[in-house]
Amino acid sequence: MHTPHSSRPLRTLGAALASAALLSTGCSAGASSPPAASMSKKAVPAALRPYYEQSLSWRPCGGADFECATLKAPLDYARPGTGRDLRLAVSRKKATGTGRPLGSLLVNPGGPGGSAVGYLQSFAAVGYPTRVRARYDMVAMDPRGVADSEPVTCLSNRQMDAFTQTDQTPDGRGETTRLVAAYKKFAHGCAARSGRILRHVSTVEAARDMDVLRAALGDRKLHYVGASYGTFLGATYADLYPHRVGRLVLDGALDPTLSSRRINRDQTAGFETAFTAFAKDCVRRTGCPLGTGSVAAARDRLSAFFTRLDSHPVPTGEFRALGEPLATMGVISAMYDETAWPQLRTALRSAMRGHGAGLLSLADLYYERDADGSYANLMYANPAVNCLDLPPAFRTPAEVKKSLPAFRKASPVFGGALAWAALNCAYWPVRPTGTPRALHAKGAAPIVVVGTTRDPATPYPWARALAAQLSSATLLTYDGDGHTAYGRGSSCIDGAINTYLLTGRPPAAHTRCR
């Protein structure tokens, strides 16, 4: 079953691979970071000063010169100091060069629910250009409810296995009833296992935590690179604290004015665009599992394969068979990055011959299911944030059925599954606290918004819209495939962003890269 990801942009495929890194525990205490002495006490309410003035106690962790610390933040910003505090996981790798340091560069891979600490320790601290790492301390914090920061949890691993195999394209009343029951069970499990934090994992609260972290790190300004959902988090921060914005890169942007239903429908069209690009490439190759004819014929062949799997799953070599739900998510996972297309071709070819292990592996990558059968917290944190940030896309199965033609028009291949996936927040145990609204960040320093023209998860018009909303934003365009652009091989994109991070000078207006 396609889950919680549907209400907000998803993380990159690379981030899914990166999130395998774990925060080490049990290390000895080390150096402390002083809070930002220049922070005006008048700028911070008295009740929040203990949080802003805290010192971080760093300890070695994770190998390769990483350090970890714990940031204290109020569970409820409306009542700081009167209830339980949260302990948020932070990691850093100090600047490696001898030049003038630029402070901290906070990174977030998206999700919502992706582990920023895992991303830093497995990719960002070594994958970012040497000249950027030489000048910045690379820093990450798992947002509240995510990974090592008071994680939201909902189901046992076996229950999650059952959830991901629930038929997501119900053919009648019985299958619809089972799908609704699965969503209700998921929501009930989150309420029972997660407790009070479920009410306090909104993006606004996570952005406020980022400002507490900025102060605790001793930085006057926040420098930040956010991908996918991380763009919404970064833009929210900029709108809340425009005069504390340093250098912000928002790559694979979300349009915050859109409703949850519109987000889902736009993403559905985005995945269809990505599939079209994949199919065009595939049919030109000998042995393409979707044939060597037209894109339309390839689309029909994949749809027919999904239909067969709905009633006749294929074996995978383990206790889970490959049915339509897991196969659909296996294909969708490969739409995030064109470098996954060869793996998808091989997996589809094998699955069509009765061997489903390859597509199952792609689905497991999407769901962040490890080989031991355990699931990452992303699958629980994602709906927890999404369902709090926006009203639900649909409130009843009848509303979904009414919208099915529009979703199937947006994507004949994925439309049905993604429409039903958008029902997930209808049964959420906590009422939403956010609504769609424009973010302007008036008075902020220059911000760079990056959009990819054929991005499946954050369609390019969203980047254009966010760049137009933010008062100081410049739009940087990548004419290409895949989700997000920075660090994916375009010297034009990487050069423009690296220059901005190092000098504060944004790219020229209307810059377009290939």
C-alpha cells in the first residue's frame, strides 16, 4: 500500500540509501558549543531563553570524525518549560579546511521523516564538494518525531508488512472496507504507540527547533540545504525568521499554497511524466520488458501486468509474494532517479517471468525496509507530519471515487493507487494544525530555489511558484529527469550552488542548466 508519503514530496532515492547510517550511542562527553552570544535577549521570549542559551555537549560518534549531541526543545512551544522537553539528535563534522570558516551548514534530505543525521553521516559529510566542507561545519538534526529524535512509531514490523501488501486499488465494497480498515489500524497504532508527541510534529515546530539549534551552535544566521520536503521546512523557517536567514538552498521545491489533494494529483502527473521518460528510454533498448514499440504500448503492458498481479502474485523467494501493491511501489521508487532505470528494467523482466525478488527489493527501498524485516521510522513520521500540516485530501471513500477519473487522467498507470493513497489522513487521530498558505520571508537574504523540469515527486511548477512567493528567491532550473538536482552530476547546477554557498552570490536570474 502506498502510504503516508503521498501527502508531501518524498525523499530522494539517494537519501533512502543514505539513511542506513545510524547515530552511535554510548560515547563519552566531549567539547561544548557556546550559544550565540550575539543573540539579543529581547528577541527571545523569557520562557524560551533556557533553550536558546543551552550549550551542546559533543561526543565522538559514527566514526570518521563525526560528533553527536542532544538539543533540548520544548514539546509545546505554546507552553515552554511547563511540560516534557524533547531531546533531538544532532550530528556534525567540523570544517576540514584552514580558510575563514563560514559557520554551520544544516542539511535535510526531505521526507518528511528522512533521517538527517543518517544522511549526513553516510553521504553529505563526504558527498558535498571538498571546498564547501572545508569552510562549513556540516550539521544535521533529526526533526522531532524522526529517527533518533523522539521517534513516532505505529505498527510492528509484521503489521507493517501486512499494511504494505493491502490492495490499494479496491475493486468493490469488500476491498474498500479492508483498505479503510488498514488505514484506521495504522492511525490507531500511531496514537497508541506514540503518545503526546503525535500532536507536536508539525513543520512549523520543526522550523522553530532549527532556530534553537542555530543559537546553540553559536551562529548568527542559519545556512541550510534542504531537498524535497526539506524545501518546505527551509521556506517555513525563512518565513518565521527572515532576518536570521543566511544562505538557503531549496532543491526540489514544494509549493506551500497547494491543498493536499492538489499535491497528490500533481505528484501523480509527475510520476506519469517520469514513467514516460523511462518508457521512451526502455523501448529503444533490446530486451525491454515493456516491448520495443510505442510509449503507449509500454504503458498498456505495465498496466496489464499490474492487473495480473492483483489476482495472481508472483513468488519472491521469501514469505511475501509480489502483488500489485508492492510492484506498484517498486516501479515508483525507481522513478526518483534515472540511474535506477537499469535495475527497474531487470526487475520488471524477471517479475514478468515469475520471479518477483527484484521489484520487491525496489519496493523495500522505497519503504525503507531492511533485510532483517525492520522498517525505518520514516514510514510513521511521514504521515504524522503530513496529516498535521494540512487538512486531508479526502475524508471518505466516496470522495476518492469521485476524483478517480482526474487521477487516472493524470496517470493511467499510477492514478488509481495514488488516489486511494491520499485517503490516509482521513482517519488520523490528531486534527491538522496547518493550512495551505504562501510563504514570503520578507527581508530575508537571497535564497536559491532549484527545480528539475521532469521531477516526479516535486513537479517543476512547484519550484517556480515557491521562487515567486519568496521575496528574495532566485530560481535555478535543471532541464532533466529525476528528483532534485544538486549533487547529481550537473556541473552547471553544482557550480552555481557551490558559488552561492561560498560567497552568498546567487546565480543569475533565469539560469537554466542541463
